[in-house]
Amino acid sequence: MGTKCRALARGAVASLILAGVMFAGAAPLRADPTLETVLKRGKLIAGITYDSPPSGYLDAQGNVLGYCADVARYIAKRLGVGLEFVQITASSRVPLLRTGRIDAEIAITTPNKVRNEVVDFTYSYISDNGVLLVREGQSTSVADYYSPSKVIGSTQGNGFVASWKIQHPDAQFKLYPEESSVIVAVKKGDVDAVLTNEFSAHRFAQSGGLAVTAPWTTSPDSIMVRHDESKWRNWLNWALQRMWVEGTLQKLYKKWYGIDVNFRMGDAGEIQPRVTEIGQTDDPWKDLPPGFLDALLGDKSYTLP
Amino acid sequence: MDWHILWEYRAALFSGLVVTVWISALGIAGSTVVGVVIGCLGSTPSFYLRKLTSAYTELLRNLPLLVKVFFFYFVLSMPTIPAALLGLVLHQSAYIADVTGAGLRSVARGQLDAGLALGHGYWQVFRYVILPQAVRIVIPPMTTQYVAVIKNSSIVALIAVQDLTYQTQEINVETFRGFEAATAATVLYIVVALTVIGSMTLLQRRVLTR
Amino acid sequence: MIEGRPGLWRRLQSPRAKLLVWWIGCGVALLLALRAVSSLDWGAIRNSWLFLLTGLGRSWLLAIISILAGGLAAAPLALARVYGPPGIRQAAIALIECVRATPELMIVFWVYFTLPIVTGNQVSSWNAALGSLSVIAAVYLAEVFRAGLYSVPRGQIEASAATGMSALATFLYVVLPQAVRNMVPALIAQLVGLFKTTSLVYAIGVMEFFRSITVTNNAVFAPYELYLVLALGYFVSCFAITRVVRWFDPKYQLLE
């Protein structure tokens, strides 16, 4: 009995020590102005997914490709800074952003209320849909997967999971740390359907053995930034609108998604008046180097510095 | 710090704890059986048996647990819980085999010779002389291995088994209150480990007073 | 009776013959395995070998840096546990036991997801991986250091005291050198163990070996070939190092 009590006491003391260390180091979250930080640092640190083709993904040589990657490259060039990619997963994107590890998350995150309580979003720059990815030969009607006997797979932190849960509270889920595990799971039958976005679903289906259902929800995606950073968020919104006016955003959209843009950019779908006027100080907008735009819209955009 | 979410998610944490306990218990049982058998086989005089068992332990100990579990789950396409358990059992059985072998060897060789000289058969000597002493010696390292099984059971969260670690992640992504969830989960893991350590210590006392 | 050369059957039972049979058996098994493996499609991953090798190198880098950092943290812990006054000793024991009882995956998640939000400091996944692996390494190394310190025979300490050496001098010149020499195999064994544990940081997105395999699988979808590379990479690395340990100290039992 003595050893057990001593062991329990050890555990209690240790927990107290741990808690003390935690609280001692407690401090408010980062509140430095991001735009100034990025310009001073000379580098934009962008969070991007590595497993969501064609929006953000790695090829077999480790190059970062995708619509979001190219948007990030463009933004960095307009800021006149270098670029560093940091991989995010569905579950790590908010913590990485909040702790300041990334300046902006340029990926496929849909704004929702829960997220908006802790982070902020720019205008949409991707208009996607939520679909189900199923095995070839299985039903491609979404309604067939409403019943709780079907196991739904997805990544932890995926926004579709919360939406599906609201519509079907008794659904069964299996959530994995990353997309590739879910794809393998559906192929081998551990899950019956994968909640994912339409663009990526079609890409995954190309690897064989999978089919895509019709959309069951819309999924507009935005760039994610920290709370209470109007300057940074404004600049990103202006950047997106200027890319739209220039036509670059539409061309990148066509390059990666193969379709013309199916949404409208800006406030109520309209470009803000005077957004193309370059402001004085808080509005860096460097000229693009010659040849940059062509390279960006070409096949080898990942070779750009 | 918002500790209320622990109460809100108590059902999730509890079900995660149950899954962890189940997987740990099955893992401990399975790896003990397999490990002890292999360990005993490795202590026989047969050259080939010893070589085979050492190949088994070498192979399994030089691969990370994650690699084994992913092999069963992704490459062999086994369902999650059997894949996880098989990986866990194979992983820990290699260590337990070594522990058992060391325990058997540490019982003085003279005991075996003395028993044989007195005319008892090999298996009789093994059962009545060597085994009781070996069991006593082997309990502390066995306890370490059992705690390792409990800790390694958290791997199953990566293949979507809803154990304690998985629930921690779930709470984190739904409420962004990962710190509170992780604290609760850590405390629960420690409680499970302490229970096992306590039972093994009780067992050791029982065996000693025999 | 004249003792002739033993018959063939007796000769086959000698240790050397048995070893030969064993190696022949291993060779046959290897040939069969190679035949099975050559039927796979290796072209799919031919382009990625550099990427995968980089991942393997990163895993090793994580392990080595974490062992060194963990060793630095473990030394005061071990000293506190062995030589510390009663209050500090209990605290050290409590800390070590508490962290040892926590699953490694949990520690990785802690350092990456929860610690930064509480302390307000930024942490990249690489740094979080290093931090969590160092914490894991530290507690196990603390135990290795403790065993090393205990492995010095008591007689040595008593002899030093008898010749009038101070406690500090005894520690520095008598205990420490012998303890370090005894600890080397265990330290290398911990490095191997930590190398295997680096596979866990795949969960937080570090591009180490395991993750580079999964990413390549995403791109080319060749699970069997990639899995083989994965297993070979880990096995050959660990096996080579453990053989080195055994060369140093043939009797050492690796129970890490």
C-alpha cells in the first residue's frame, strides 16, 4: 500500500509542478501587427496544405504546387518579400495561426462561426463544394449516406464534419490526422464515404477505384488571418481584388481547376471602388519582375523564388 | 483556461478512456502470451530455435511501432482494431521475449544441473524450480513493458480508433481548448499506468510471500 | 576401439555446421524475398529517392539533436535524483515518472498544439518535434544516467573517501569517468529508440522519413513499394547502429 500511495503522491506533485509551469508562462496571444512584421522580416510565412490537390499539394519531388501556392507566390512578390511555406493540416491550422507561426493561412478553409470566434477571414477566393468520395461501384447518391450505418471518414478539424453532424446528429465518423490516410481507408472499406471538397475529390478519384457524388453543400474558401488585424486583412482583400481586376486570379483559377471562376470577388460580389489606387504607407504593392506573371501562369511556377 | 469543457465532453473522454483500457488490456495479454512463449523458446538448448527467436526479436525491435501498425492497416488492409492490436502485440512481445529470456538465464544455471543430477526430467525442473524463481525476477521489467503497452496504445489514434488521444484531438479542433483536454487525458493515462504498476507490485508481494 | 572421424551426422550437429545451415537458410529466404520484390513496379518511385533520402536524413537529425538536448536536460535531473536533498529528489522523481507515464504521441501533441497557446510563444512543427523528442529523450536518459552512476562499485567510492578525497573530487575523478564508460552502449541504444520515436512527429507535419513516404504515396500511389522502402530504411538504420553497440559491448542487453 505504501508504494502505491507514494506513487500516487508523486503523480499529484508532478501534475502540480506541470500546472505551475504552464500558468507561470501564460501570456496573451501575439498581437503584433502582421503587415509590419512581414515587411521587416522580409519574408512571408504562408500556411498551406500539402495534401489537397489541386489547391495545395506536394509532388513526388517535394515541390509545392497548387492554386493556393501560386496565390501565395504572387502576394509575396507584391509585398516585395520572400516566401516560406509551412505545412498545415486541418487540425493544426488554427493553432499555427494563433501562435504566430504563420502570417496567413492560404489554403482551403471555409469561414464558419466557430472559427470566426478565434480567427478572421478575407473574401472568398475559391468557390468549392462539399462532396462525398466513395468507392467505385457504391451509390453516388448523397442521401444513401445519411444513415448511421454508414461510416463517414474525414480529417480531424475538417469543417464539413461539423456541418454534416448538424444535419445528421447520429452519424458515425472516423477522423484521421491527414488526407492520405482517409483516402486509403475508403479504398479498403474502413469508411464508406469521405467528406472532402469537390476539387480535391476529383483529383483523388483519378488514382482509381473511387467515385465522386454530387455536392451536398457549398464551401467558399478564404485566406485565414489572426483576430483584430484589420490592416493585414484589408491588404489581403485589396490584393485579391487587384488580382481579380488584373485578371490574374481568374487565370490561376483556370490553370489549376480547369474551369472559369464561378464566383464574384469582393463586397457583395463587387469590387470596391478605388481599390486599385495604391495607398501611401500601409499598402505596399511592388511591381512584379518581368516575366514573373508568365512563369506564374505556366507549368513550372514552383521554380519561382 | 476554460475547464468547463472537460465536463461538457465528459462522455467523449470517458469513452476514450474505455477504449484505451480495452486496447491496453488486450495488448498486455497478447504480448505477454506471445512474448513469454518466444522467450522460453529462445532459452532452449536448440540452436535453430534460439536463432529463429533472436531473428524475430531483432526484426521487430528495429521497426517503429507506427510502421508495423501501418503495415497491417494500409498494406495488408486489416480493419483498424485488429491491425492496431497485432502491431501492438508484435511490438511489445519482442521486448517481453528478451525480458523473459534474461529472466530465465539469470536463474543460476546450477539449479538446472542440480535438478537434472537429482534425476528429474528437464520439464519437471523447469516447472518447479526455474519458473517460480524466474517469475519473481521478471515482474519489475514486465511492469515497465506493460506501462509501455499503455503508452503505445495511443498510436491507434492515428488510424482513427477513438481512444483517449483521439478524443483529445477532437476536443481540440472543436473547441480550440486543447490544453485542458490534453491535461485531462494525461492525468487519465497516468491513472491507468499507476493502476497497472500497483497491481503488479501487489502481485510481486504475493509471489514473494509464497 | 580406435576413434575414427565422427560420422557425417555427428559432424552436421557441430556448431559450425549449424551456423552454415542457418546462413544457407537465410540466403534462400533472401533470394525468395528478392524474387517477390522484383515483381513490384519500382519505376513509380524512382524519381522520389532523393526526397525520401532527405526525409530519412531529417529523421536522423531530429534524433541526434534531441538526444543531445535531452542529455543536457537529463544530467541535472539525474544528479538531482541521485544526489539531491530529499525535497528536490522527490520533485525530480515525480517529474520523471510523470513524463514517462505519458504516451509519446500525447507529449508531441502537447508541445505542438497546447503549449504555444498557453505560453504565447510561436513554435514551428520542427521545433515542436525537437522539443517533444527532447523531453522524451530527457526522461529516459535521466534513467540511463542514474543507472550509470549506480554502476560504479561502492568500493571505489569508499576507497576514495578513505584516501581523503572530497565528495566532489570523488564524483569528478572516480565516479564520472567510469559511469560514462559504462553508459555508452545504453546511450547509443537510446538514440536508436529515439530514432524510432521520430516516426510519431509525422502527426504534426514534420517532413521526416515517414511523412515523406506518405506524401510520395499521395503523388504516385505505390503503397507496396513505398512501404518496403519505409521498413528497410528504419530497419537498416537501427540494425546497423545496434550492431555497432554490440561490437562495443557484446554482453549488453538492449532493453530500451
